[in-house]
Amino acid sequence: MNQLQGVRAVGRPIYTHPSNLTEAQERELMSGVQIAAMFVAGEVPESYFDSEAHRRAAWAMHSDRLCAEQAAKHPGDRPLAFWEYEGVPELSPCGPQLDVKRVTFLIEGGHLFDLEGDELIRVGKEAQERIDTDAERFGPNFFPDRAAAETGELVEGSRGIA
């Protein structure tokens, strides 16, 4: 049996090749096994993949698509597996408080999509207009408009836009 074939474990689907992701496996790559388990009946497994090599092979095959999908939904962010395998694991927790650090990493590594950067600039300019007004968005220990404005300026600066 090769590494991409596995025995069926309780609560885990049979999976024979990384080109065929189950919904649970895709969710694990996107958000981690604990989040994936919220959508699958049964006990929470250690992984929905048969091995770490199997998970890495699936990530290698699907990373471009999954990164593009995540960037389209949440500019400046990537799937959990990106941060684990290609990025900096400490940047993986979701939360806007890390936007500037994540975007800096994406820019410096050449991982930021052009349209994603355009959206970050647009959102940053909108946020900049709200800062120091009654419309400014903020939360406990975090100021999302200020982070969005800083992120947009960071992307503009990386493009040489004044």
C-alpha cells in the first residue's frame, strides 16, 4: 500500500489520492481539524488524512486553488495549511489584529494576488475616511479601521504608489 492509500479509520472517509479531497479534508486544510469536525458527524479525529505525508501531498496539489479562494473571500489571509507549510505558523490564528503582519509576509514572499492587493487598498482608503469620526469601527483591544488603513498603505507602498 502506498502512502496515499490508507485504511478506513472510524469517522474518516476512505481517501486514495490527493486530487480527490473530501469536504472534511478540504475544511481541515482551510481551517484545521477542529473546525472541520464541526461539519462532520462523529468523534473528532486527529486528522481527516491518513498521514502527514498524505496531508502535505493534498496541500501541494490544491494549495493554489485554496489560497485563491481564501484570498477572494478574506483578502490578506490564507488557509491554515498555507501558514503551516509555507508561511509562519504564528501568523495563522484568524483575527484582524494580525492583518498587517500577514500582509507583510504575503508581500515579501510574493504571495499577494494583484486583485487581492487592489481590494486591500480600496478597503484601506474607505477605512481611512472613517478614522477619528463617529463612524470609525473598533472593538475591544482592536481598531479594525486603523489596521485596514495601515494594510492598504502597506500594499500601496509595496507597489510604489504614492
